[in-house]
Amino acid sequence: MREISIFVGSLYVGGLLLQYPIGWVSDRMDRRKLVMGLSAVAAVVMLAAALTPLPFVALIGVALLLGGITNPVYALLIAYTNDFLSREQMAAASAGLIFLNGFGAIFGPLVTGWMMETVGPRGFFLFIGILYILLAAYALYRMSRRAAPSVTGAFRGVTQGASSLAVEAVLEKAAKP
């Protein structure tokens, strides 16, 4: 039980540690490239963790990196979406992204549990690795379909559970001089 608590806690500590540096970088480069790069790194690490027996200490490192990438990527996707929207469209788009997040929160554990039952405990990392491969591929696809925005807004850390009202409040505060 203690190891599970440490592993899950490491996911949140990773998100805490990497949120600001990733946000800082996202304000200075094409967010799609950053999403693709972070997704590729996460995919490689998750697939390596799925295929290689790792000691518990290494699993903590994997969890730190997973949380450090997963939490900021959600906010990056909202920021990227908002780069192409008017202020009036942002709350509705955020609501749609929150809906997709909720969909994943419902079905992700079901599929992860099935993967772990089928493959074993390493199915956890395998499923996440596959998801990150798909996200990296989608980011690459988007880069081939649309030019980068000429001006991006400042990155704002937004948690996955934030309501569209909260997102709108953050955006209003950012717009004030």
C-alpha cells in the first residue's frame, strides 16, 4: 500500500515540478511541436517501462515524468486551441475539452484495467505509451495541415478538473493590463 501511495504521489509531484518550465517553453515556440516532443518522450519512456522490468525507484522516476508531462500537456492543448479562437469561443471550446477529458476519465481506467488483466501490470505503461504515440502522431498531422499561429497567448496552468467558468476567469484576468 505504501508503494502505491508513493507512485501516485510521484505523478502529482512531477506535474508540480514540470508545469512552469513546460509553460515557459510553450510561450516561446510552436505548441504543436512541444506537444509532439513531450508525447514522443512520454511514449518512449512508457513503452520502455512496459517492456523492461524496473526496480521501484525507477518506477518512481517514470511516474514523475509521466505526471510532469501529462498535467502540462492538457493545459497546452487548451492553450493551442485558444490560439485560434476568439474570446467568445474559448469557454465553449474549453467545455468541449473538459468533456473529452471526462470521457477519458471514465473509459481510460476501464481500458487500462483490461490491458493490465490481459498483459499484466506492465499493461498500464503500454496503454499510456500507445495513447502518447497517437497524440504525437496527431500533433504531427496538425502541423502538416495548418501553419503555426503568429502570436500565441501566454500559457496558463489549468487543471484537468477546471470548469469552463474557471478557464474563462483565468482568460479574463490574463487579458487585463
